[in-house]
Amino acid sequence: MDAVLGATARTRVRRLPELAVADRAMLHAVLDEGLVAHVAVVDGHHPFALPCAYAREGERLLLHGSTGSRLLRSLAAGVPACVTVTLLDGLVYAKSLFHSSMHYRSAMVLGRGVAVADELKEHALHVISDHLMPGRWEEARPPSRKELAATAVVALPLDEASVKVSASPPDVDPDDEGWSPWTGVVPLQLQPGMPISQDGIPVPGYVTSPRR
Amino acid sequence: MDAVLGATARTRVRRLPELAVADRAMLHAVLDEGLVAHVAVVDGHHPFALPCAYAREGERLLLHGSTGSRLLRSLAAGVPACVTVTLLDGLVYAKSLFHSSMHYRSAMVLGRGVAVADELKEHALHVISDHLMPGRWEEARPPSRKELAATAVVALPLDEASVKVSASPPDVDPDDEGWSPWTGVVPLQLQPGMPISQDGIPVPGYVTSPRR
């Protein structure tokens, strides 16, 4: 797997192509930092984008949900899907409103999912758990046979993907002459707060300092 | 406009219907807190989900972008679209992996966009600016006629929408007996960091304490 990102007609970044990143390591980094993807599918000629937890394992994405979930059933059936993960990194205050923008890293993966076979489901759920809650698999109650049967897992290969990264300082423009508002960037980051304990047990280190 | 949320077959929440919220105030609150939506459209039978800045004005969403943007052109042409805004509020550590989950608020709006007429574009951009960077419109260089002409704005009515809110404490299960890992919630929030100034001008109050 060393396909170039954005290599197909439908993953080539057309808007602001200078923000396209061809490096597969950036695709992995964005997917590994995100916690929720937006998964788009078509149902009755209408598009739907639904939030979904996921994890990356090598060159594929793993998505899970209830076997009763319409989205998971569609994905398992192999309908065309788009999985997008966007990390919002900041607000960019340029001198002009026109050039004001956002810093972000966004990965888009196109393709068709494949249902993960029953005997491989537990491993896949372990990978997802390690991504979302590293360290938890070793301590929490593992899935029962019944729970595994009620859970669907779908794998989507990272064969066709694109990554767009906006990280430049505010643009200046000849038209800005005479205007001198503050310019700069306000960084944004999804930050954990103080854990809210349900019981009297001390908060474990893997919760306070997860190694994602 | 007092349509009930989730009232149509395709916006009725099927998975975990107990998380569905029928209150339009919650739809507004989620849309007003989010900064980036994922917009899904169909192109060549394939779904695409793309991140997009937006703002809510009354009972409609406003989306903007370059007139050269394929997404904005499609939306302005009135293709079926789905706009989803998800706020990730926390990680929920239950005793079991099966019941472990996330706290979130997610709003989904279905419909067809309408291009905002030229003479109303500046007002729409003002609304978007006030949402993303409150206070900025009054200080930054306003859009020139050329910049306005290069910007497309699309309005999407909030006629058909659903909202799902997950905010409950970790589930317990009879199968958990004998297991006693820490349980609780790690809150997550998109937090601003220290502004990075591009010049020596003091950071204005509307940047350090935006009133969104």
C-alpha cells in the first residue's frame, strides 16, 4: 500500500489544491487524532452524514455499531461510502473578512465497506477501544458472546483518500492598505476536562493521560 | 416554523430513539455552538461529506465558500443535501466495553439549498462572521465588490431536522457483577488556546472572550 493520496479524479483536491497533502503519514496522523468521523451514505437518493466512532488499523478504517443500526447494515452491505474526519485547529483572523479562515486538517476516505467476520470482531473492537480509550480493554469487562453478536464491525480500506491541511498565517492583500486590525490565529483543540467519577475508585492513569 | 424535529420518516431517530430530542431550542443550541458542519451531497452516485463553516440565522443555515467550489455550486443548484453538526462532549467509561460510549450532541438537517441573492450576500456573510468570529465584522476590512462576487452563499431551511443527545451516566448491566474498574465520564470540549499574534497589536477582547 503506497498509493498516492488524492490520485483519483474524485479525491483530487480542486479547491485550494495547494492545501492538499500527498503524504500518507498525514492521513494516518489525522485519523489517529480524531475520535469521531462523519460517514456519508446515500439512502433513497438522499445523502446522509452521520457521526460514528472509528479507529485506524494499518491501511483500513474500522467502524462499529449495533447490528440494528441502519448505517452499519448499509456499510456492511458494501454501499458506496465517504468517511471524513476533520480536526479544527484554529480561527485565522486576517486583516480582511475575505481572507479570514480556519486552520484545520481533514481526511476523506472513499470506498465500500466489508463486514468484519465474527471470529475477527473481538480483535477489531479491541483496536477501536485502544484508539478511543487506550488502556481500557485490559481493565473493563470484555464483550460477552451475546454482545459480540449484537455488534457490527465494518472495515473500509484506505485505498482512495485525500487530505487537506490549512495551517498558514493570515493572508495579506494589497486591498488591506489602511486597515490595521489585530491579526493572528486562535488555536483550537479538543481538550479533556476533569474526569467525573461515578464511584469512589481513584481515576486510573490511562484515563487522565491516555496515550493515543 | 414550529415543525417537530424528527417528524419525517427519514429524520426519525431509529437507533436509540430515547436519545432523540424534539425540542427546537436544542437544534438551535447545537448549531450555534458548532463551528464546522459536515455537508453530504451525492456526486456521480457516490456520497461525499465535506467540512464547511456555517451559521444559523433564524430557521435556516447559511453556508459559504468560493464560487469556484464544487460543493457550493452543487448546493446552490439545489441538490439534496445533509448538513450534520456534531459536538463531542465526553468519553463514557462503563464497567463493560459494550456499554462504554460517548457523550455528544448531534444535529442533522436535510433539504435543498437556495443560493442567496447578490444583494443579500453581504448580510449573510455578516451573520456567518458574527457566528465564527463575533465582533470581527466591525473591525476588519469589509468584503470588496470583487470579493463578494467571488463568494457563494447558500441557505438551507431547518424544515427537516433531527437532534440526538447522549448525556447519560455509564450504563450498568447484570453481567458486570464481579467487575469493578473505575467508571465515569471524561468531558471533552473544543478549547481556545493563547492567541498567536501576527503583529504587535494587543489582542482585542472579542478575540480572547468571544460571545458566541
